[in-house]
Amino acid sequence: MTGKEKLSRMFAVYLILMQSEFVRDIVQRTPYRYYKRQNPDDKTEERVVIDRHYLRNILTCHEQTLCFHEWLKMEEFTKEDID
């Protein structure tokens, strides 16, 4: 997948997270989710509560990533300056 396709998917997720109906439905239908820990020796799972605060943090992360991408695309920066 190219970078442009990845960014398009991120923007689509961002637009979905902006819809209050989606947030309401996901909070009501999926109150929590289990994630396996990063340590392979640890067999326990971590319970993460999916609430409005959690989804807001994801939305903020997407927002900041999209803003950073637009900032990098500004013509006043050359690629040599960024590397």
C-alpha cells in the first residue's frame, strides 16, 4: 500500500470518528476490548474500555497526524531540510 493510500484510509477513519452516531453505537455495542500484552511470556490480556474519552484520544491522534502530514507537504520546506 502506498503512502497516499494509507493517508486516505486515515482520513476516512477520521471522518467516521467525527460522526456522533458512530461514537454512540460503538460505545453501546462494544464496552471494552481485550488486547494481548507485548511481552510474549505474559499470557494475560489487558482490558481496554472503549468510551468517548478513548475514542476522542484516537480522533486527536488522527487529527495531529493529518496536520503533521499537511505541514510536511508545505512547499517552503525542501526534502533535504526534513531528512
